[in-house]
Amino acid sequence: MPDDILLKMKNITKDFYGNQVLTGVNMELKRGHILGLVGENGAGKSTLMNILFGSTVIKETGGFTGEIELDGKICNFESPFDALDAGVGMVHQEFMLIPGFQAAENIMLNRELTQRNFWVDVFGERLSSLKNEEMIKRAQKAIDTVGVDLDAKTLVSEMPVAHKQFTEIAREIDREATKLLILDEPTAVLTESEAEIMLSVVRRLADMGISVIFISHRLKEIMQICNELVVLRDGKLVKEVPTNETNPEKISEWMVGREIGGGPAREAPVKQTEEMETVLKVRNLWVDMPGERVINVDLDIKKGEIFGIGGLAGQGKLGIPNGIMGLYPAGGKVEFQGKKIKLNNPRFALDSGMAFVSEDRRDVGLLLEEPIDWNISFTVMQTQEKYLKKILGGLIKWRDDKAIAKLAQEYIDLLEIRCTSSKQLAKELSGGNQQKVCLAKAFAVRPDLLFVSEPTRGIDVGAKQLVLDTLHEYNEKYGITIIVCSSELEELRSISDRVAIVSEGRIAGILSPTAPLKEFGALMLEA
Amino acid sequence: MKGWIIRSTLILAIIVLAVFLYIIGKEHVIFVENNTFTIDGKVYEPYDLVRVTLDSGEPVELKKPRGRSLGRAKVSTTGLNHKVLVEILDDDDNVIESKEAKFNVKNNVEELLLNIPALMHDAEGWVANNQKTIYVENKPFTADGKTYEPYEFVRVILDRSKSLEIRKPGDGHTGMDKGVVTDLRHTLYIEIMDNEEKVLESKEVSYTVGHAQEKLLINIPAVMNDVDGWLTEYEE
Amino acid sequence: MSILKSKDNKIARFFINNAVPILFILFAVFAIPMADLSIEYLVAEMITRLARYSFLVLALLIPVIAGMGMNFGIVLGAMAGQVGLIFVMDWGVMGVPAFFLAIIISMPLAVFLGWMAGIALNHAKGREMVTSYILGFFINGVYQLLVLYSMGSIIPINNSKIVLPRGYGIRNAIDLVNLRKSVDRLIPLEINGIEIPVMTFILVAILCVFIVWFRKTKLGQDMRAVGQNMEVARNAGIPVERTRILAIVISTVLACIGQIIFLQNIGTMNTYNSHEQIGMFSIAALLVGGASVAKASIKNAFVGIILFHIMFVVAPRAGKTLMGEAQIGEYFRVFVSYAIIAIALALHAWRKNKEAEFARRSLRVDTEEAAGTSE
Amino acid sequence: MMEKIKDFLEAAGWPRLIIGLFLLALFITAPFVEVNIFTSLSDVIVRFGMWGILVLAMVPMVQGGCGLNFGLPLGIIAGLLGAVTSVELQLTGLVGFFSAVLIAIPFGIGLGLLYGILLNKVKGDEMTIALYVGFSSVAFMSMMWLKLPYKSPDMIWAYGGTGLRTTISVEKFWYRALNDIWTIQIGDHFYFPTGMIIFFAFMCLLVWVFFHTKTGTAVTAAGSNPEYARASGVNVDKMRIISVILTTVLAAVGIIVYEQSFGFIQLYLGPFWMAFPAVAGILLGGASVHKATIMNVIVGTFLFQGILTMTPSVINNIIQTDMSETIRIIVSNGLILYALTRTITIKSAKVKA
């Protein structure tokens, strides 16, 4: 029955400035069905959903090609408001709720029930009075439809996370037109029991005839509630199957499996690490990094190895280096070269001989408003008092601008940083070159151990290879131990001697880079 | 559409309200005068003691003017329609005669002069505008077949406060200017100047205007040459 | 344990949240006996000052709802009000009609200034308070240009009582003889020899009702939403910028009326100074009443006016008794007005930072516990 | 070509360009309206010297990431304490001047430390709070001036009243102590306060030196990107405090230089509005809320003081009306407003292949 099809997406293609993110995606969704959308980070899930939801980002970056058909009508949403009017609702990962408002006020936000009064004629609609009682009643009805026990008068700021999630869903339900609901990782922040309730809520919505697109990394959940599932990889739809015809193993294989020659090839042999000396010992590490929480991590890093840390975004892999380097509040025991590391103290970590290339280039990695030479030399100057001239017996520590420029020039040549001179401002460089400056900054400290977070995020292919080669070279030449955190599994496999997968803030397992993809997939998705 | 109608009506209403507020709130100063009044050769003499009540305000008592006393009182009012109650008193404060009268004020009139003897005799002009517009002209004046020529440049000061500068007519100059003065007794100070504003000659004269006169015309060459008829009523 | 803790917290929280008013009540308790002023005098003073300042202080509430902090830009409204008064004085209008006429005349100007201020503040999100403060100074310059140089030369002003002897520009002090207490005394009432400005209080009451009603309108709700989280509000389709501009426009218009009420009570207008201190005094009073940059109520306004002005009246006398010098008291109240704003703002900023940290720490405990259970 | 002009305009900034051209126009018009250009020029130079260090005092705090120092009066108070103490000790000439500076410095450090600690607690709201810290400290010191045990008859009220006078003449002590070193006098009208300008240059040099040391570099980095600085092992809070102390001490020295040229110490509410011309000056020089250089100070002070000196004499002679005060209010606050409402945009990354 073709009538049953609610949504058809035909040949959706989208690029961001020449960077292909979606290629010819076709999918269909039946009324009252739940569709699971899975894929690695960067596979194109959010872009696809942004297109469906009419996000302004898409329009600002040149729009997309292809067709969206909703209820038999071709839709071209100019903004999320158009999408909402057409009956597409979306619950984002970050809550779009106003903390000081009641659940009811949030549910009815900007759709308040109002009553005209005299002033409306004078000053316009916005002076109409609110019908609070009725709004609360209606909101309560929406909440009851969702099927949770929540008073519509509760303040959002006083709710547990799950209730916030339900409030958002109730808001979408309350729009009478809502036919399609997009849920972006709704269970990521929930406890197990809350997640259970969440799933039953989603099921109930589907029973009411609302179609749901359910994005999750938890394959278990997908298997449990979805009718069909769609796997995206590298912007292409690799599989669309009914859930009952597949199993988690297969799904994870579809997700991570690359086409031949797709990723960087492994060149160097894998080091045998069992016999090597432990240089960094981590016990019971917890890190409070928003969005990348680490709960309980034990690690032993061997001297001279390249250790990869992988896992999906938001699972906590980035929290590990940030915690050890003292950038986010952390606890637990960390020993480096036999010495206990004081946590929450970046200076101490740096002084102990560790260095860090942050994943956040703009906010942590660079002084955007300053020249390249400053960026490269600053850390080493501050921590090791290098590139300073001592005047008056050390009373004045004069910055040696010449030596700094020379140092910068060395790295510019070495890493092929493309710039006009070492005096160019960091903000004027391209992403790849900025990343190289960040690496140069870390190398300049001459660390014994180097943390590198997302070394290739947001840079082009050529620069990617160069960055990875440089890391490899430093490891080989100077024996620097390197810990790389990356969302790109292929990249990790290509340079690491061992790869740990982090899931939900914990180490799910450590594998050899040569282990089959399936195993990595299984660890990532805790299937 | 409905909104626009209501809005424009409201704006209109506010403007009307503003005008209304202006009219009812505008201050008019009324000088009540128990003074000699002359009109058409008839003279009305002031009373020994009168009590005047304007609208529902405090009554004021006025004696016959003697020496420096002008026999006047200043009362501040608002609004356009007024009534005045005049009571003539004897030495023992008994009312001998009383009379009530009504009058209107034009909204743009700042000061009003109210003459009691005239009011008591229903003489025309018992209520008059206290502001007089004085038109000063520096134009040729002919009297008894003789013509007095205008001056190049004249400065005229009315009542030692309002200064006017008048050039000879022609070259875009009209040879005329005006100023507003209040009350009945006035002075006029004239300076004849050359083009560098050096004073060549000066003269001061005093003059009185009648109650009912509102616009007067003064001719400078005539004043300077002491020719009668330098002060006349102004006609448009 | 956590219940006990939260109870302690409640008491502690009450003291922390109300630190400023409590401080002022303590001050009043000590200083009033020292000042040796009769209670009748104090009560009469407070009634006058409530009538005088309430409208201005209440004008601050709406921008707070919209998350724009204390609107130092109410001086813009005050200036608009004064321009209206100048015209009314020039035209020789008297009494209550003059009062309402001044409001009608100055209203368009207040709307225009508020609208400009709103646009400026939209360009300075997160720095609204400093910006509105400087905006007050800037517009003060423009006001001088208008009143001191254009009035009587370009703009016709004829009343010689208000124009400077040089022929243009308005005099420094204008005696509002026609207007003095005209509203205050419209409905005369005296209790124990204390004059009660009934009509003024009626106007204030109308404003309070307006504010309460306004909060329950769609626009009021939108302002609350914008004030709490601009991004969420924007995503819900609320026109954030426009809403913020409207908040400032309303505040400026109310301040304009407030200034006219204030001046009819005082009876003289210092053309070039009367508005300058208005922002500072009103804001200090509101903060003393326990309001913060993010939260202010009608109650805060009234409590604040009373406490702040008790300090204001009592300080010089108390200074004299204590230090043998009234001058110290004068400086003391200047000091307190500014210091109270500094302290209240600093407390707010500090609390904001602390709360962010606290929110993070609560997560951390969570993390530790989670770590503990998994072992 | 158009591109170049556009770049130049962008670099110079509209306000600077307009004010610069306006100032030039004033200088050109001056002789025609019978204003002596040499007198005006030396007036401008003297005021430049008087205000220079006070404007310079903005630099460390802006660089340290604490925004514009609306709390300048706090530093000025330290300077006043130094000046008043030096007069109390009856010290004259250069000795008097430098002892005032030396006495002021510890006060500056102490107050700066407290001020810095406070500003660290209120990150993000520094400017608003600085404004009120400045105001309330002036009011607080007004009480102190009444009570502090200074005894010199040159400073206390002759009879009646207690405490220090509102204005204290330094004529007998160190009036023009700096100005008159190697003064150049050409004709009757041109006077160049060599000593004061050299001292200002010296202070600029000190600040320049500071920002070339390890600590100075760290302060700049802490202001430019606190997260970066922290990740590089720098104690950001400490750097901010150092910058605030430096600012406060510079303000203290600056006010003493101002007074020796002006001839009077202004107590009580005198320092109340001192922050605004200094803030306007540095903004006019091209500084932003986040970045300021010594060049900004020099250019800005010259332009701003130039405007303030030239407008009264020239404009007033042209239109026969004294509008200088109004123009000052509009120009200085307009500039501050411009800086506050300018949206901060980071230029999109230019890829240089």
C-alpha cells in the first residue's frame, strides 16, 4: 500500500564547500513505523536530519539536491518553522528548554493559548493575555499522552534529565500536526531504567500513528524498538533493512566497514608491547568534561608506543587526555615515569614531560590573535624558560624574539606550514596549518609523552597524511610515546600499536590495530 | 484593518485630548483694575473699595489708587469661560452694590485686563487683552505736506526689554518690525545708527495706550521729528 | 543527610539572597536612634519619597524580565520627560492638565529614544549595563545640544522665564510653579498632619497592576523566555531582538512618566542635572530591596525605596552625631549608593560563577559515585 | 587600489579617520578665526603629556583580559595619597615629585591587588563592576580626606571646616617639576614640556619592556585566550592580578604627573570622572575591549586631547558659542559607545596557498 508511506527522501546529496557529506541517499518511512538511523560520527546522520528539518545551516551552505516527499507532497523547508508546520518535529541532543519555566510553559513556548483583549487591537497580538489554566491542562494532556508521570507545573530546572527529554517530546506531540518525530540520541544522557521508559514512550507514539526516526548508538535499543533501520557510512546509505532480518554484528560491520582503499593504509609494523616498560599508569581515572565524561579508566601505556583511543563522540575518549593534562576537573591515580601526577594542574603535567595537542584548536589550542611564532614558543617559554634572555642577573626575563622566530621558522619548514611568515596571525591560517602549529607547539616542548586529540579533524586529506606521518616520525626518531584520540577508526588503526575503545566513559577493550573491524564495531556499540 | 482603525482613532483621540488639555490647562493672567477708565471721551472713576471674586477663587479687595498704588491685582486662571463677581464696599465692608458678569478668553491670550469701573457701567472694553502688539515702521512720514525720510538703520527698544533693528525699506527690507508688550504705559527708546552700528542720535519717549487698543503703529521719522500722529492704531 | 543539608542550605540561602536588605535593616536599626529624628518626620519623608521614586524604580523591572539587567538607560526617558515639561512650561499650561500634556508630548520622544537604546543594546549583548550607562551620558550630550543650544534659537521657546537671558537655551533651574504637587494634591488627604499624595499612589498602583498584567501577556511571557535563554527563545520562533527592544522602549516610556511625577513632586527642575542621578538612585534602591540583575519584583522596589531612603535621610544626621560632622554623612550616602551597586553586581557575578561551578560539581559527584559503584 | 583603500580604512577605523580629519581641519581653520596655532599646539602637547600615562594605564588591564579600566579612580586615589603625603612632608621640586610617586606605588600595589582579586571573582562582568568600584572608592576616600591626620597648613582648611581642602595648590612644592626640565620655549607662544614628555616616553618604555618579558608575554596570552594560557601552564588568575596591579600603579603615577603640570591636587569628588577621557582616549587610538597597544595610547591621547583643546578655541570662535563641554560629552561617550556596541568578528581564515 503506497498510502502507507509517510516520508520519501530521494537522491539526497549535499556538500559543504566541495566536501561531499551525503551522496544519493534514498529512504522511505512508513506511517507509524520507527526507523533506526545508525552510523559513525561524520557518517552524515545529522546532516541528513538537518536537511529534513529545514535547518538554516543547510541553506546557508548552499542547500542540497534531491527531493523530500512528505505525505505525498514535495516539501522544501526554508526553516525549521516550515518543517514544524508541515508536521516534522525534532528533539535535539542539547535541550531546547528554558530552565526557569514550567514544563507546561516550555511545551507551549511561542504557541501559547491566548485571549484577545482591548490592547491587542491597539498594540498587536503580542499583548493578548495568556490562558494559563488551559495551557497547563493541555500540556498535562500532552505529557499524559507521552505516558510519563510528570506534573506540568514542575520547573524544568528541577527535573531530572529524563523528564526534560519527555518535556521536549511532549512539546512535539502537542503540535497537532506532528506526523514525524526525529529523536537525536534521546537515550544518550539517560540511565538504563530511564532509557527503558523512553523506549516505551517512543513505541507508544508509533502506535498512535506517529512515525519516528530514532538515532542512537545503542544497537540494543535499535533492535528492540525499530521496525527498520538505515545504516549510513561516509555519506552513503549502505543498508536499509527490517530489524528482524539482521543482528548487531552485521550492523556494526556495515557501519565501520570501509571500502577497499578508503582509509589510510598501514605502513609501519605493529610494535609488540607486552615486553615494553610502562611509562604511564592510570588508575580509576574520572574526568568531568562536559559531553565527554570519563567514569573509571585504567590504562598502562608503554614507553615508545603509539596508543590509540577510539570510540564514538561523546563517549569520553577526549576526556582522558584532557583530564590527565589538568584541563578539566579529574580524580584518580596517574603515574608518569614512576612519578605521581598532580591532577587539575596543567603546569605540573607539562613540567613532568607530557604535552597535549587539544581537539579544540580555536579555544584551547591557539592564540588566534597572535602570530605563529608566539603560538609555537609560548608553552615552552613559560614552562621551561627557554627563548628568554636573562638580564640583570635573571631579574628581567627578556623575550628573545629572534630565537622565537628562528624556532618558528624551523617548524614552518619541517611541517610545511603554509604562511606568509612566522609573524602571520594564527587566525589567518587554514585549519590544517593551524593544526600543524598546534603540533609544533607540542613538539617544541620536547615531551616524553604526547597526547594528540583529533589530530585530523577538519583538515583536508593531504594535510591529514602529513600530520599522521609527522606523528609517526617523531615516535620513531625521538622515541616519544604518543597517545592519539580520534573518532576516525581507520586513522587510529593506521598508526597505533594498540587501540583502546572507550564507551560510556569506560574502556570497553583494547585491541591490536590488525584485529578485524567487526570487533571494533562490537566494542563501540556495546552490542 | 480593524486594528488600524482602532489605532488611528486612538491616536486621534490622544491628539484631541492634548489639545483639550492645552485649552483647559493654559494659564491666563487676569489683571483686575480699579482704575480710571476713559472711552469715547467718557470717564469712569474708580471706587473706594471693591471686592472681586473670579470664578470660585479667593476674593481680592482693591482700594482706590492713591500715590504709587495702581489699584490692581493679578489673578491667575485657566480655562476659557469665566465669571466675575464685583462687590462695591463701604467703609464698614458692607456691600453697597454688586454685579456679576461673564467673559471669555481666547486661548492664545496670555494676559487680560479687567476694568471694574467700566464693568460696573457696562462700558465697552471693560475686558481687554493686556498684550499690545506694537508695530514700528521706519518709513517716509508725511504731515502737513512735509515728508520725513526714513533712516538707514534704527534700533528700537520697547519697554527696555524687547529690541528691534530696522533698516530702510528696499533691498529686501520691509522697514517694519513688531514686538509684543504688556500693560498700558510704555517707553520707546530709539537709536539712529550708521552702517557700522555707531549711534548717531538717540531719543526716548513715553506713551500710553488705551484699554481696548491691541495693535498700534509707531513711525520712527515722525517720533524723531516730534511730529504729531506718530502713534496710531494699526490696521492690517 | 541530604535533607538536613538542604534545610541548612535554605536558611543560608535566604541570608545570602537577602544579604543586602538585611544589611540595610541593620544599618537602619543602629542609625535611626543616632540620627535623633522623630518618627513622624521619618514616616512623612518615606511617604514623600515613595511617591517620588516608585514609578522610576518600577520602570526598571521590565528589562530585568527580558534579561537585560539594570537599565541605566532610564535617564533617556527622564530626559524625554523633561523636554515635555519644558514645552508645557513654555506654553504656560498649568496644573494637572499640564502634567498629562507633558506626558503626551514627551511620549513619542521617549519611544524613539528607547527604540534607539534597544538597538544599541542588541549590539552589546552581555554588556548591556555598561552600555546603557554610557548611552545615558551620550544622549545627555545630545540633550544639551537640544536644550542648551537649539531651544530658543531653532526650536521656538518664548517664555522669558525659562529661556536664558542670552536669548536661547533653557535656564539651569526652572521653577515648576504651575505644576508643583498638582498631582500629589489632586485628591487631598492628611493623616496626623502627614500629607498623603493619594493620586500619585493611585498612578503607582495602576503601574503595578500593569506590570502584573503584562507578565501574563504573550509579550511578557516572550520576554521571560528571552531573558532566560535567548537561543531557545529564538529557536522557538520568538523574535528575540524585537522583544528586547520593546522591553527597553516600555522601560524608557515608564521612566519618562516617572520623571514627570518626580519633578512635579519636587517642584523645581534642574534642567541639566535632574535626570543624571535618576538611574543611579533608582537602581541602588531596587538592589537594596533585594533584587538582583536577573530577578526583581515589585516588592523589591518598595522595600528598596524605603530602606535606601532611610539611609539617605538618616546618614547625614547619624554622621554628625557619630563623627561630629554632617559632611561625612553626605559622602557616606554617596559612597553607599555606589558601593551598594558594586557589591550587588559583584555578588551576582560571583554567584553566577559559583552556580556554574556548583552545577559542574554536582556532575562530578555523580562521576565519582559512578566510579565507585563500578569497582 | 580600492582594496588597499578599504584595507586602510578598516585598519584605521572610521572614528579615528573622522576625528583625525576633523582635528586637521581645526588646525587649518585656526589661523583664520584668530586662534594662535602655536599656543594651541603647545596646549595640545601639554595635555597630551598630562593624560598620556593615565591612558597608558588602560593597556595592562585590557591586555590581561579584564576589559577597559573604568576603575581608574582607584589608582588615582593611590596617586593622591602619594601627592598629599609628599606635600605634608614639605618636599619640593623633583624630590617632591618623585617621593610622591614612590609613596604612591605601594598604595597602588595594595589597592591593585585587592581590585584584581575582586575582578577575578566576577569574570565576564569586569567593566560594570570596575565602574562602581571606581565610584565608590572615590566616595569612600572623600570621607577619608576629612578624617586622615594631615596637618600641613597648605592643605587643611584655614579656619572652620575640618579635613583637607578640595583643591590643594602645589605651586610651592612641585608645580611643573617635570615640565620645566629642559623646557623649550620658542617665541611667546610655543612651549614644549620636554621633561614631562620624556617621562611619559619612559613610562611607555617600561610598559613595552614589561610586555617583552616572560611575565608580560604570559599576561598577553592570558588576556588573548585564557584557555590556551592555562593549557600552557600559566596561572591565569595571577596574570590578571598582575595586570590590574600594573594598571593601578600606572594610574597612580599618571595622576601625579597630571597634577604637577596642572598645579593642583583635586581631592574629594575630583577623580570621579577621570576614567572616561582615558577610556575614550585609548579607544580613539584604535584599541578594543580586548586589545590595546602603546601606539593606541599615543595616537589616541593626541587625537582626543587635540579635539578637546582645539574645539573650544576654534569652534567657539566660529559660531560664537561655547559648546566645548557638549562636544566633549558627545565625542568621548560616542566613542566608548561605539567600542561597546561593535560586534566582535574574527576575520574568516584566509588560506594562503
